[in-house]
Amino acid sequence: MPAPSPQRRTLDPKNDVVFKLLFAAEKNRDVLIALLTAVLEPKFPITSADVLNPELERDEWDEKGTVLDIRVRFADGTQVDVEMQAARHRGLRERTLYYWARLYAGELKSGRRYSDLMPVLGVFILDFDELPTERLHSIFEVRERHEGYSLCRALELHFLELPKRTNPANELEARAVLNWCKFLAATTDEELEELSMTDPNIARAKQALEDLSADPKARELAQDREMWHFFYDREMHLEREAAEARGEARGEARGEAKGLVTAVRTACELLGVELTAAREARLAKASTAELEALLDSLKRDRRWPE
């Protein structure tokens, strides 16, 4: 996950920790409802939205592939699972169905009828291209293949692919959805300001994001999550390299060391650790084992080792 833009004071809502802190907060419930109204386009206004998992536990981050979702229940019992995904991981489509099935089945308590089950909807906001379409907002339902009528309203999955917001064809998308995608994908405070002047819901979201960004604890949590993603992605990269190298005897120690130096520099950038000339000289002379130890130390202590 890239470091925050130097042109920006506000935190990046594509960071899933920031996304959850912003939209799951009780004081920002109107912002969450505005986002879900734009995406789901409900037949009736959303009058209330209870967040079932508002807590943000650090222990959750230690699990590989952990997902920081927001589970919401409306007044009629409908549930919505909302996720922000900044990086592509294998099995995304299968996982969305698994999460839906788990929430849907979890509502069938002892003594209840199947007809009592309420719909479970999924909203998956992706900062990458996933689906073979130019559409910004894709919606999946259970329908008869030939005639297109719905089997039931229990399942509805929404995918918003942020990179597609710039496709001219998507200017025909619902303006509210397009504005929310632009808000989440903005890279500068100037972009946020411009958006807020045309959409009162975005203006409220911008103010909520500014308030959150002024909280030192929130900034620390956001940085921790960026570091988690950095080390997780690095581990996945090493696993892929190991899989490719099985059965091969490749003398690539020099290439491995070069990759580790890059990893150390990236970690320092994320942590705000200065790379002085002396530290750069140490990197140039360090062995692979020393670089690995240095990277582990940065991950653990969040500073350059003495």
C-alpha cells in the first residue's frame, strides 16, 4: 500500500482501517446511510443503520488475509456487509459469496422458518480492476438465465471498481455513486474540496474525514495498517518467488539483497524514518541476513535500530 500523498493532510479512506473508523463511527451514521443509499438505491429511505461490529481490534490484523468489514443491519432486518479493498488478493469472488452465505445462514435461529430470513447484501469497494466490464458499479443477483426474473431477493452483491471512475462511459452512472467513488479515490485535499461543493453528502463526509485525520490515534492506526499491508504483501511475494524457484538452483543472492534494500527503504518511508547517508552506507554493505534482521526490527520497533 503506497504512502500517503505529501499533498494531502487527510487520511486515505482506501486504507481499510480509515474506512472503518470513518463509516462505522456512531457520530457519522448519516454519512454511512448516504453512502449506502447511493449504492443500493433502496425503494424506501434508510431510516436507521446499526453497525454490528464497530470495534477495531488490533488482534484482527495479525491473521493472514484479514478483512476489516462493516456489518450493518437496517430497521427491517436486512444486513449489509461493506468492505474496502485496496489490494487484490486471490479468491476475492469466492470469498464474497462465502461471507454472504455465512451472514445469511447465521440469521436462521432455532425455531425460525426459512421464509423469515431477511436479505443479505454485499458492497465491495475495490481500488483495482476485477471484473471484465467497463462499468463502475456492477450488481449481481440470482435470476433465471433465459427470462431474467428473480428467484428471490435474498442475495445482492455490489462491486464498485474505483479505477473505472475515470472511464467516460461511467459519467452516465448515478451521480451520487460516481461522487462517492471520486471521494474515496481522491489523492489531494483540493479534490475533496471541489467535490464537497457540489454534493452535501460528500461535504459531510469530508468534514468527518478531516475530524478523523486530526486524531493522532487514528493516524497511528492508519500507519500501522499500512505497515501490516506492506509486510503481508512482501510475505506473499516471497512465497510466490519460492514456489517459482522450487526444483531450481538459482544463485540469486545479489538480486535478493537488492530486493531487501528496496523493502527497507519502503518501510522507512512508511514509518517516517530518515535514511541518512550513514544508514544508506550500512544498507549497501549489509548481507542478506542483516537486511532481513533490519526489516524485522523496523516492523517490530517502528524505528531504526540503535
